[in-house]
Amino acid sequence: MSVETPVFEELTVEVEPARGPMDWVRKNLFNTWYNAVLTLAIAAALMLALLALARWLVGADFEIIRVNLRLFMIGGFPADQLWRPWASTYLIATMVGVVAGSLAAGARDRASEAGVPLIGTTFGQIVLRFWPIIALVVIILAFTTTITPALLTIGAAVAGLGSYYLGRALPRTVRRWTWLIALILLVGAYLALAGFGGVGWESWGGLQLNLFLTVAGIMFAFPLGLLLAMGRRSSLPVIRTISVGYIEFVRGVPLITLLLAGAFALGFILPRDLRPGLVTRMLIAITLFEAAYIAEVVRGGFQAVPAGQVEAAQAVGLAPLKTMRLIVLPQALRATIPAMVGQFISLFKDTTLVAILGVSHMLKTTFIVNSQPDFLGKGLFVVTLGFAGLVFWVGSYTMSRESRRLERRLGVGER
Amino acid sequence: MRVLRLFAQVVAAGAVVIVAYVLWFNLTNNLRAAGLPTDFQFLTQPIGVDIPGSGLSPGATIWRALLIGVKNTLALVVVGIPLLTIVGVLVGVARLSTNWLVAKAAGLYVEILRNIPPLLIIFFVFYAVVLQFPVLQESINIGDFLIVNNRYLAVVGFTAQPNFGPFLLIMAGALVVAAVVWWWRTQRSERTGEHHHRFLWSLGVFTIISLIGFLALGGPIGLSRPVLDGRALEGGYVGLAAYFAVLIALVLYTASHVAEIVRGSILAVPKGQTEAANAIALSPIQRLRHVVMPQALRIAIPPIISQYLNFTKNTSLAIAIGYAEVTRITFQTIGNGQPAPQMIFILMGIYLVISLLISLIVNIVNRRMQLVTQ
């Protein structure tokens, strides 16, 4: 006797294909009466906003930015030393190119080892990914009065592109040291500005100072944050208590209180013959602040390392320090990359706060230029604030998009 | 090994103590050299500046000014947190709307707002919106109901008339009756299976009883209309324009972050839950209210707490447009020659206490949520 197996008839679900644009509109915008109302209301509001924006853009006087563009970008950097910011821009473009090229080469090699065809990035995709930056550079160049900045920018782009291909062509043994090359180029970029009779950071300003405070803040805070994170995981109660106490204290107070302490109180607790300048004191405050947040980011990375990894390392007889250096840290730090980018963005936005203490960076410049005799009392705050807002928005938006991309690529949170 | 562990800890503790001692030594010496006090006695000295909107004279003591500052900070926090939650949840849900335009508009809002520094948003609201209003003498007056100028915003307020006390009692009674009605409707609905409409019923009962009481007592609540009297606004509820600028800017900024959290939490609810809700024919609103939201909220609450704390800490940015919250008052006091280390010490202590209080309150709520849903 044979058992009759039930036969399920495959149901063919009739998926209604969209029939032209009108059908799409009906399904996505007017499917119910309240959606229709919402659609109309929002469409009207967006139209009005766009109209107002367009009218403002046409009517506003951008002379204030044209005249002060250099002040916005590099503050009061001496005019006869202009080659320095440009040299440092070129070095940074080279650095970005080399790092990107080296990363791309790594991806290519991994793909060929795994036998997976590598899907190359097309030029169109690059433009789609970085359109805000490209648009911003075009807008800024539109405000320049001579052709030189445009030519120099194109030159920097060419340098970046060239070093990208250089980075891709690097042999594997050299690629392992990409981080060192990047660091050297970064230090070079700093020296181009400040070294050899240049201008120290106390006299920097504009967007340059915002970027410097962000990069330097993260770089100085990272080792401290790493130590704090390890201290927080330590089995030694005293060290753990010190680390937890520091982290929770700093995370419980606003950055501005630390900046106030840097501006007004730091001088009291340092020895009397040690009198760092205002920007340095701001940098110290930012570093101390950021270290606590980086510690938490790194702690998250530590938690992403499975306990079995440490146990396996112990099983093969690795010493605790070696376990940390060879097993835990590489995995933990890889898992923190997206969150670190997030921290970078957040600090980039937070650097605006030092304006309150009188440091003349990008945001402060929007007020300085409004008190110039030519523009005094004309109420051009909206123009200057809009320009500063655009710059910050482009930076943060691009970085946050790249961070999300990285998160997907690294597969963080998919374990 | 144990000796080594002990040694490491003693060294760490010793290093902290030595550093603290050296800094303390420098601090007291430097303060004395600058002719500044090393204790907190100076808090009883006069503040010496005028604090707008506080009614405090420049002769008031520093610690009273600080209390005013704390009050002003809390005024931002207490109003801002509910507001930003509402805006954030609405935008977060809107991002997942089936209406293409609603989803895109919400996405636009989030992507623009959360990538601009909050300080810049505050400046923008202040300079592009608040300062565009006319000066005091030419205030916009909407039927004596709302008066707006570039320094104040005044709305019509309420004042107690005779019989206000009895009316409060009647309102309390109405609330009790409404609760009973609520319970009765719920019971009935469970017995008969009919829809309870308990909210409408309770609201109706409460309104009717209150209205009868109001009329019977001959209008125990009167209106106080704002009046422009020369150089000041009298009557009604008067708020500083700077307060609203900070409030609006920070609510919009923080709400954009909350919206992202809400969106992520809703997406984290397994798809099967939505499909199951659809299968038992729940309406979209019921599905959100009874199936998706309770589960999403559990995921969303911890990151939203940290957004509340961020909001609280960001209220300190009000310093930049002159709203007299606690950071601004500290800043002014330091500017008046009072010792900065002590003032900043107090300021940090105040923020730590506020942060702790908020996490305490929200954690209690969180624990209850988790228990209910499990």
C-alpha cells in the first residue's frame, strides 16, 4: 500500500504590475483619503519652502562671502604664506589617495583569493557617492576672484587620483605600512603649515582650524581612550574604578563646561611658568572629553570579540599582553571603525563650540565678517550662517554616508 | 602574580593621588597669587549683573542667581524632552510610511538636521527667525491673544477668580467619575464584546461635569491678556524669545536623532509580526499601536535615553545667544572676576546631578516597560 503524498498545487500569486507612472502615483501617493491629504499638504509645504529658498538665493547678496572667503577657509593666515595651506592640501590629497588605493588593492586581492569577481567602482558611482563634496568645492571656487585657486584645486584632485593609482600598485609588503605612510603625510601636512618658520596653530582660523581640532582631537584622544577602555575591562579594582569614574564623569557633563575649564581654570592648575595658548587649551579640553567617548566606542568593539577568541588564545599559550595585541585588539578595532567615524563626525560638529570661548574658526568667522564696516548692520547673518551650515552639512553628511557603507561592508553587527 | 596585581594597583592609585596633589597645590597657590579666594564663601556676594527675565536685581547673591540658572535650564529640559519625543516618533514613523512623499520628506528632514552642528541651528533660528520679528514698540499683536516681538513672546494666561478652590475640587471629582466610567466601559466591553469607546466616554463625562461646575460657580477662571505697556509686557504668560529659539533649535536637532532610532527600532521588529498582525486583520494604526510599537519601544528606549541626556547637555549652548541658563550665569560670574575653578566645579556638579536624575527617572520607566512586555 502506498501512501498518497498530498500534492500541493502551487498557487500563482497574481502580482499586479505597475501600469505606468499614473498607477505608481495612485498606489504610492493617493492610496487612501488621508494619504491624499498628506501628500497634498506636504507637496504644498515643500513647494513653498523651495520657492522661498530660490527667491532668497536670487535676492541675497553674497559679496560678504566673496570678499571674506580666505577668512572663512584659513582665518588670519598671513597672505604671503599662502603656499603653506596649499602644500598641506596637496599632502592630504596624496594621503587620501594612497589610503583609498591601498584599501582598493586589498579588496581586489581578497576577491581574487576568494575567487570572486571584483566589481569595480565606476566613475558615475564615485560622483554619486561624493556629490555633496564636489558640489561644495564648485560653490567655493565660484566665490574666488582669480583662476589660481581653481587650477590649484584641479591640481590637488590630480595628485589625489595619481596617488590612488600609486596606492593600488603598491606591493603587498609595502601596503602593510600604509598607515605609516599616511601618518608621515599627515605630519608633513602639519609641518607644511607650522614648521620651518611657518605659522603655529594658535594663529590658525577658519575651516582649517575646525578640521585641525577634529583630527588632532581624535588622534590625541585615541590612545587615552584605548587605555581607559582597557582599564574599564581590567580585573584590577583600583584601575577599573579610576577608568569608570573618569569615563562616567566626562560623559555626564557638557563639552562646554570642559571648554570653560580649559579657558578659565586650566591656567590655575598648571605650574605658573606653563602658559599654553587658547587653542592649545581648547585642544586639551577636547582631547580629555573625546577620550571618554572613544573609550566607550572601543569598549563596544571589545564586546564584539567572542569570548572563545580569548579562550583559544589562552589554550595555545599566548601571554595576556600578546592575546590583547594579536587576537583581541585587531578584531575589536575593526569592529569600532564605523562608530569611530561617527565620533569623528560628532567632534567635527562639536568644534563649533570653541567659538563661544572666542576662537576664530569657521563659525566665529560668520560673526566677525558681519561686524566689518562694509557689512555692519546689514543683517547678513543668514547668508554667512547658511554658508557655514552648508560646509558643516556636506562634511557630516558625506562622512555619515561613508560610515554606513563601511558598516555594511565590514558586516559589523552581523555576527 | 598576586603581588604583581597588588603592585600595579598601588602604583595606579599612587599616581592619581600624586597628580591630584600637585594640581591641588598649584591651584591653591595660583588662586592665592591672583588674590582670589580658595573656598566657596564668595557665593554669598552679589552677582553684579542683570539677568533678563528673572526679576532678580544685580544685588542678589551668586548662589541665588545660580538657582535661577538651574531653573531656566530645567525649563528647557522639562518642555523639550516631551516635545522632541513627539516630533522624533512622528518623523521616525513617517520615514517608514507607505506614502512615498511623506517618507521622503521625513528623510529630508532627518538628513538635513542631524548633520548640522546644534550651535549653528540655534544661531540660525535666533538670527534668521527670532530677530526678524519687529522690535518691542512695534510688536505683532494678534487680538490681545498673542504678542510677539524680537525679545518676548506673550500669550494670554489664566488667573484665579473667586471660587477657584471649589472649582479645583469639582475638577478632581470629575476626574474620579471619569475613571469610574472608564472602568465600567472596559468591564462592559469584556462582557459583551462590544467596542468600549472608553476614551470618548470618559472625556465626555469629564468635560460635562467640569463645564457645569464652571458655569455654576460663575466663571472661577479668568483670562489675563498680555498688554504692551510702554517698554514692558504685562500680564499673560511671557517667555523670552531666546528661550524659544534654543528650545525650537534643540528640539528639531535632537528629534532628528530620535527619528533615526525609532526607524531602526521599528525595522528591527521581525517582519513576521507585521504579517501576523495583517493576517488577523488589524488596521494599520492598531498594528502600530498594539504589535509593532510595544516591541520597537523596548529596543528604542536605551538609545533614546542617551538622546535625552544629549539634549540636556546641549541646553548649555543657550549661552551663545544670551539665554540665562546655568552655564551662562557661570560664564558671567567668572567674567565678573569670581574664581573660575570653583564656579566650574559647581557647574559640572549641577550637570552631573541633572544627568543622573534623568537617567534614574527614565530607567524606572524602562524597567516597567520591560516587565509589562515580557
